[in-house]
Amino acid sequence: VQLQASGGGLVQAGGSLKLSCVARGMIWSTFTTSRRGWYRQAPGKQRELVAELTDDGMTNYQDSVKGRFTISKDNSKKTVYLQMLSLEPEDTAVYYCNVKYGSRDYWGQGTLVTVSS
């Protein structure tokens, strides 16, 4: 199984980006019943949860991104997205997608998001 993340880049404050993460080699039923999330790690800081989509369809967001970020999925493509609006310099980080299924924990390679002021 390989999680391939994309969509990062350089954007001005107030701009938007949409991240994508494709779960290659994952059985469809595993993808659709797993917990899928996006994490980020800023320089000098610990990795933190940004948003997650639980196996029962609930969404959870870090307080700092509520109302600005939206996590979604396309099961047919085994892809999870993170739509980011009204980006702030504090959102600058490497973003990682994550899929948890039982005891298995899969991570993408990370995609860099840089927000300039």
C-alpha cells in the first residue's frame, strides 16, 4: 500500500489549495472503512492532526482550521482530499495523509504547503 499525496505549493495569505491523497494498492473495502486524515508538521514543531474522516463518516477538525478546511473523499478513486481556504502563514507546513485500519497505519510522503504573508 502506498499513499501518494499531491497538491502542495506556494500561495499568498488568503489563497487556497486542495490536497489529494491516493491510496494505491489498498483494497477498496479497506479504504472505505478506514479512518482517513491529514496531519501537518511545521518546522520545529510536532506533527499534528489537521482533519480526519472517521470510518463512520464523521469529520473532526483542529480548532485553528475549522471553517477554512474541508476533508472529503472519493471512494471510487480511493482518494481523500483536503480543501484549504483562507490560508494563513501559520498553515505553512508539510502535510501528510494518513490511513488507519485496525492496527495498520499508513502514511503518505508529505506535500509542502507554504503560505506567504
